[in-house]
Amino acid sequence: AAGVIQSPRHLIKEKRETATLKCYPIPRHDTVYWYQQGPGQDPQFLISFYEKMQSDKGSIPDRFSAQQFSDYHSELNMSSLELGDSALYFCASSLGDRGPRGYTFGSGTRLTVV
Amino acid sequence: DQQVKQNSPSLSVQEGRISILNCDYTNSMFDYFLWYKKYPAEGPTFLISISSIKDKNEDGRFTVFLNKSAKHLSLHIVPSQPGDSAVYFCAASATQGAQKLVFGQGTRLTINP
């Protein structure tokens, strides 16, 4: 069965650069969630989209922005990267009315800022 | 403010014995709880969940217990197998409002042969 696809799997950027992370949800899933997991930390909710509209916002820095496109894939754009942005970024998708019961996570993108 | 807490960063259990992972929460609005298993370099994988209207949910070797008055839940794995070695995250959500998950810090479970 198709899973949540995240690309790239690994990304190395320098400070002050920009990064774009992509998430392709499971077919027919209309909701996408982004989480950030720092080293030794628990995953922290960043932002979510339902039917291409932002549905909730967590501890996402102003330097980050995200959107969900017409094909339901989502992109997380990160500018002016800082060393502290180094983390594992997970995307999860679900059917909007199922909420966390239907969550499926991708394998994540490991971002390293040097 | 850590709303979901897993106070044991690690746990080591002998193969065949019971593994008990604990989780506490502070937000009384949480009404749905999930356990995820995570291997290195992979995303969290759903294991088992429980609604606040229940106090127990069982799925094969995995059982989750919920004590609402104590705001405490636990995951029991019996018998424990070497393949169970992973990091286990407890997560909670509130059906009212956003459906985001709030995670605990995780417990690294090691099953010794």
C-alpha cells in the first residue's frame, strides 16, 4: 500500500540558507500535518492543512511557511536557517474526519544546518 | 510546559517478560490517546490507541490502560520480543478543536534475549 512520501530524506544546508521539504500524502488523504523532532526531543507540532487550507498552527517560527497544493501534497519552506533548525521533520496524513485515528507518518526528512 | 510526560527515558526487559511503559498527561481536554513505535530513521508507526470512554484496549500482545482520574496511561507488552526494541511515544489529542497530536518524550525499550 502507498505510504506518506517525504523528500528529500536527508538535507544539509548552511546557516541563513533556505530549505524546502516536500510531503506527498497517502492517496485520498486530504489532511497533512508537519512535526519537528529535535535531537533527543519529542515531536512538536508545527502546522496542519485540511483541504488546502491551514487548519491549525503550532510552534512554527515566522521564518517557516507551508502550503498544501491542489494535489494535496504539502511543502514546508524554511528560510534564514539556524543551527537550531537541525531536526527530523515528519509529515503525517489522514482523512480529515478521522483525525489522529487515521494518522500515517512518513519516514521524515533529516535536516542538518551547518 | 510538557503536557504529555514519559518519565522513563529508557527501559530494559528480558525477552518473554512483560514490558510496561508509562505516560502521564496534564491537559484534561485530552480524550484520545495513542502509542507509537519508532525505529531510527523511520517515522512513528501507530501501535494502539484508546478513547477516554474506555479504560482498556487490547490488541494481541499490546494492551493500553487508561486511568482518567490519575491522568495516566500505560502500555503493556507481553510477552516481550527482541523486535519490540524501539522508542515508544505516547501521544494525546483533544477531539474538540485541532486534531494535532501532543507527544511525550519517548521511552527507549530494549528487549534482552
